[in-house]
Amino acid sequence: MKTSVISTFDTNQAAAAGAKIIRAGGLVAFPTETVYGLGADGLNGEAVNRIFEAKGRPNDNPLILHVAQKADAFRLWDGEPPFARALMDTFWPGPLTLIYHRSPLVPDEVTAGLSTVAVRMPNNEAARALIAASGVPIAAPSANLSGKPSPTRAEHVLQDMDGRIPLILDGGPCRYGVESTVLSLTGTPTILRPGAVTKEMLAAVLGEVALAPSILAPLGAGEKAASPGMKYKHYAPNAQVLVVVGEPKAAAARISALYDQFAGAGKRVRIAATAEAAPFYGSRSIALLGTRQDPTTLCSRLFGLLRELDREADVILCEGVGTQGTGLAFMNRLLRSAGFHVEYLP
Ligand code: AMP
Ligand code: MG
């Protein structure tokens, strides 16, 4: 299959080209404000199955349905989720996915057999134009091969999906670069996956919000993931990622020692550093992630940098940061990409 890439500069033309494929049951990769999505007609189980095939995604990992307007979400749920209106008024369109009991309209393939469905309205004009032109909710996970870092540029999608899908809509780099916050509303509001809509922002609307335990820790043996996506090795480049969490000077000292050790053993090593620690790496070459003061930017650069460093390294040594605000989303993705190989310095 030949994969075409067209710009979303002409939004309507791009949406029309994509919608033609979506309506025929095919796959289209498209930009959102979080990461690139791999979309199919969300009401057509056969079309949705093609997403799992193209990604090599385990078929027990459910997808998110994307809608072009708020009203369309309510057809997909069985009744109105508690807090939904307030959350949608505050955060939609935006990087917040809401989970609630599914309506009979939603095919099993989307929810991987679960009784709940995840819905979101993206804050990206090209994405919403594609959904509106298709006339159906679009089921979409991230447009990477299963397990790889999520694509934040059209060229990342092409790296993973060339020959597997007919069309990529190129809308340039994604604003946030990490996937949406996933919030379950079936019981006590619980964050299953952190994103750019933070715990603090949700608490301002909800009062109380819980965090799923799997956000910063691997699942224990026999433990059940609230969100099936959390149980897989995820966001991982081919290189081994090792994380060190600590004050800038101490983290740089530890990473420098690891660097010398791996380099001495003949490994190709790269360092992903924050601006605060950058002065403490001596002559070792570093790739700059951004400043610890701005974890949102760290998030937006993480997946792209992992893909870049992966081309030239066997081992990637990366600084961790605090988990306030969007730092939680950053650490959630980074620890998974490292398979939880992390050192917390005193
Ligand atoms: P992706 O955006 O590629 O990471 O895929 C969608 C994410 O949403 C995965 O982590 C899924 O596990 C999660 N998800 C989708 N639907 C549900 C659901 N009904 N319950 C819990 N998690 C869900
Ligand atoms: Mg994904």
C-alpha cells in the first residue's frame, strides 16, 4: 500500500480526502493537539479492527472515540456521566478523555469488550474538520507501532506506518506531545492516565480527584490495570532508557558516572538533560530537554527526542523531574519508556 502525506494547510481539502477513506472503512492518521492519531470509523467494528492490525496493538487495549462537537459525546455514553457538563465546558475541546458506561451504538472492537467507552473532543481544527466531514466519531489511538514512542510529527507517523495506511494528514508538530488525560467517571473521578489537563486543574472543577496507582509504578503480578494501555511496555525506543531523579547537580553527577561506565564498555550513550543540570556534565555531550520550570515543554519534546536519540544510542540516560502539574504526565511516559529502570537519589 502506498502511503500519501498531505498538508492540512487547506483544512477542508484535507478533511474531504480523509473522510472519503474513513467512510469507506479505511485508516487515516491525523494531527491533534496531543499526538498524531490513527483513525477509523468508530461505529464500524471491521474498520476499527484495521487499527489494531496496522499498529500491532494487543486487542484487549481499547480506543478513544473522537467527536467534533460536545453534543455528539452523549450518544456514545449510556446516560450522562456525573460532572461531564462542567468538565466539557471547562476543558473541551482539549486534551481530556472522559470514560463512562457505553451506549449500544459503540462496537465491541472500540472498547475491547469493556462496558465503558472513552470519548474526547480534540482541540485541533484539522482533526475536528476530519471528524465532521466523516460524519461519525473517529476511533483513534496514537499513530505509532504498538510499544513505540507516540508520534508528535507527521514524519514520525511515516517512520512507523509507511506502507500500512493510505493517508497521513500533516498538521505540523503537536502542541502538547503527550496523549490526553484519561479520567474515569464511573465511580470516584479517577485519573487513569495523566496529561496536559492536570490533577490540579481537574481538582479545581471536581473538588476531589483520585490517581490510579499504575501511573508511576509498574503493575504488580496479578494486579489488574484500570486502563489496559497501562500494562504494556510502552513508549519505548530500541535503546535502553535509564532515568535518574534528583536535584540537578546530584542527578548530573550520577548520570555522568553511568555515562562513563557505559561508554567505557563500548556502548553508544546519549544524555537527555534539563537546563538546570546542563552545566554539571563537563565535556560530555548532552541533548537538552528543556527547563524543569516548564514540564509542559519537557512533555512536548520527550517522544521526539527519544526517537532522535534512538538512532544514535544503545543507552539513553535521562533526568527525571518532580510530579507537580504536567510533571506527572512527563514522568508517567518517561518511566514507561524506561521500563521503570529508575534511580531516585536521596
Ligand atoms: P492511546 O491514546 O494510543 O494511548 O490509547 C488509548 C488509551 O485510552 C489507552 O491507554 C487505553 O487503555 C485507554 N482507554 C480507552 N478506553 C478505555 C476504557 N473504556 N477504560 C479504560 N481505559 C481506556
Ligand atoms: Mg498509544
